Amino acid sequence: MPTTTTTSLKLDPELKARVQRLATACRRTPHWILREAVLQFVEREEKRVGFLQDAQAAWNEFTATGWHATAEEADSWLAKLEADEQVEVPECHL
């Protein structure tokens, strides 16, 4: 049973030539370049979608409960973390 499947991809001649030039310069195949491009795009977009989903969930929780930390509290906490201080997450309040 194969561990990969084939997918067709239509490229305009200019982009196809660019991929070929890059593959030659990198000593890789065009297949490798395209596969790597798709992999990096999918990973980046999955992270972006996850971030947006987390932000929406946080917004929904805030609008439902009103619990929050101020920007100043968050900035102070982040500055301490950046300075390698062991600090607790700021407490939320109404």
C-alpha cells in the first residue's frame, strides 16, 4: 500500500520555469520544491487558523464572563517572563 498519493497541479509556464530554476540552483527536483512549498504553506496556515480559533474562543469567553486582565497587566507579566523571572499568570478580574 503506498504511503503517498499523486496530486496534479497546474502551473503557468512562468511559474513552472521559476520552480525549475530554483530546483536546479538548490540541486533538488521540481517535485521536492513543490512538495516543500505545499508543506510549509499548510503548516503556516494551520498555525494561523489555530491562532484565530484561540483568539475567537478567548473573545467568546470574555464576552460571556467579563473576566479579563488589562493590557498593562499582560505587558508587565510578559516583560517579567522575557527577563526569565518565574511569575504567575496575572489574575483575571471583572
